[in-house]
Amino acid sequence: MSTPNVAFAPAELGDVEAIAAMADAISRRHYLPDVLSEAELACFGPLAYAPEVLSAQMQAGVRFEWILLEGLRVGFLAYAERDGGERLNLGKLYLDPSCHGQGIGQVALRRVQTIAEQQGVREVYLYVFRKNNKALRAYLRAGFVIDRAEVTPCYNGFCFDDYVMVYRLADDKR
């Protein structure tokens, strides 16, 4: 498979409405009904993707980037240093399902791993829904491992039922 023409561009505060809309559209196409129910999506979506939530995250230092394919926005990612710069949290990686299986997600993951290396962090970590088998396979292919399962109560009786996955950078790369 040839490497797709993928680029990354910073997302700004003025992009939060577009990010929220993209997150909702991708979530509906990817999560329903196998990963989340409609009720779960209605619960979780506003917690993570309301424009005011995204704005607050950006203002707190979370870096958002658009994933571009041939210059068109096909997804986004968000990441931030944690634990005094020891770890990088990949908080969001959303890619339009029509782009799955083309290597674009792997390019995005390599970008995050490269950023981690450049910043000298020891690991990248993320949370992924346990039922999100497609994402789990992609993360495992990129060298992430399952560190632990974690269930976090939300509200209305729902819980985030996740795996915490980590990618550990080799000591000689830091």
C-alpha cells in the first residue's frame, strides 16, 4: 500500500464548532450501534465535544490538529503533555470512516509518536472504548499495548468502559 498524502494543520479556537460537528458525524458513523448505543452517544458526546469543552481544552494547552488528505479535512487529533512532561496523552484521534484502512490513521499515530520523541516523553497513552475493535487493532499495530481496563462512572447510569493503552518510547530515543 502506498503512503497516502497526509498532512497536519493546527486547529484554532475558531475551529471548535467544526471539530464538534466532525466529531459528531464520525461518532455516528463509527460508534453506532456496535461500540455505543444512541443513548450512550447522547451522554458522552456533549461531555467531550461541546464547543465550550473543546475551547477550554485548547485554552488549557491541549493541541488540536486537523488531519488533511489531499488538503481536505478528514479527521483530527488532540494531545497534551501530562505528568510534568513525562507522558503525552493522545486524547482524541478521529478519522472519517471512509478513510479507514488506507494507512491514514497509522500516519497520524506515527506523528504523535514522533512528537513524543521530540518532546522527550517516556510514553504516549490513550483511552479507547473496549468495544472499539477497529481502533484497538490500529493501536496495537502501531505498537501500543493494553495497560489496563478502566471503568469510569459518567451519569445517567452510563460508564466509560475503556482500555488504557500505552506506547513506550525506547530509552535510547530520549
